[in-house]
Amino acid sequence: MSTLNLAVLAALGLALWVGSAPGATPTPPAATGIPRGADGKPDFSGIWQALSGADYGLEPHLATKDEPPGAGVVEGNQIPYQPSALAQRAKNFAARANADPRHKCFTLGTPRGIYGNEPFQIFQRPRDLTLLFEFGHPVRTINTNGTEHPDGHIDFWLGDSRGHWDGDTLVVDVTDFNGETWLDRVGDFNSDELHLVERWSYLDRNTIRYRATFEDPKVYTRPWTLEVLLYRRLEPNAQIIENYCATQDFDEYYPVPSAKQEK
């Protein structure tokens, strides 16, 4: 075998080893035929929805009276809680029927809004991405113009998002949380010290691979990662529909008073 062939094989072997090394961030396969913007970057514009059921519980779980079963989306299957945080999650679970911020019509937060059960829409331009969520209609901005997080700690419901491109992968650094949201319906949570790193990449033109790595010294013993797939809504009439659950108590008055109220 020629020296050139040996060198090529050695290089391939090194690349495979690096891609599979423990702790290495998996490199998504290069997607072909994906939408791109005028700047040549992947264009994630569109309406997207997760089908993993992660909002019912991030870890693997059996069915309950109020939630379906799920295979889980956490790498290693278990969130590495500190003992005190694990006790708090148990309290959250016991009070979930009323304590889940979702029932108070609060925003689902970041990243729960990404894998929640309702769709969201992305509008993309070179300097930022705007995410509009169906539940409660919050709007999240991911800045991709090279700006940094603001000084100090600011309590944002959706965090402060600053992104950059790593090849065809959008890497988003998110800080400045307020710690008031949950991660799912069973009480998984984070504090205001959460540091989140998201990685968005296309598997094909209609599927996004979404990975999020959590680091929170108040709640977890080490960083951990979840992964879900997001699917493009392709129905001709796909749209984000108003869902302000805070208005549901007034449904009888909208759009016109009911016959009972008229009396």
C-alpha cells in the first residue's frame, strides 16, 4: 500500500475517533438541499413542532392518569439533580396540577417552548432569528449579529440569546433566566443561574435536530443534554393560532355574549 493511501486511512481513522470520543459533541451529518438565506447560512424560517412528547416528562416514564408514557429525551436518561433540587422536583410533581406555570398562562420559557406540544414559527434574517410561540404568544429573539450578553444579571422569562454559526450549525448561548419556569409538566426545573447552550442543525430540509446542554450550579451536579427533533408543518393552512389561555375565563363573552348573558 502506498504512503499516500496509508496517510488517507490514518486521517479517516483519526476523524472517526474524534467524532466518537467520550464527551465530544456529536457532529450532525451534512444535510443536502436545505434552505439557505442570502448570506448562505441555513434558513430555519417556517413553522415547527416537536412530536417527542417531551413536555410530558424529559426522563423516561410510564403513563399516569394525566400523562402518556414517554421514552425520554435526556442523554443517559436521568437529570443529575443535587439532593435538595431532587426534593424540590418531588414537591413540584405532587403539586403539578396547580403549580405548573403553564396553568397560570405564563410563557413556557426556554427551552420548554421549543419541545412543547404546540408549534412555533421562526422568522430569520442575517442579524437575528425571531421565534413566535403559539402558547401565550411570547416572542424570543436570538441575536446573531456578534453582540454580547448585557452586563449584570437580568431576569428574563426566555433568557437572553446570542448565537453564532459553527459551519451549518447554529450555536446559541442563553443566560439571564428568572428561574420561574418549568422544563416539563412533571416539575423538572432550573434556577436563575441556568446557562443553556443550544445547537440547531438540519437533518433534512423538513427536520431540525435540536440539542440543548444545561449547566446550573444551583440545581444540577454536572452539565447534561437533551435532544429532540423538530418537524416542519407542511399543511397548506399551517399557522400559529392565538392561544392566550388567560382569556379562557371570558370565553362566554367572546366573540358575542351568549344568550344566557343577554338575558
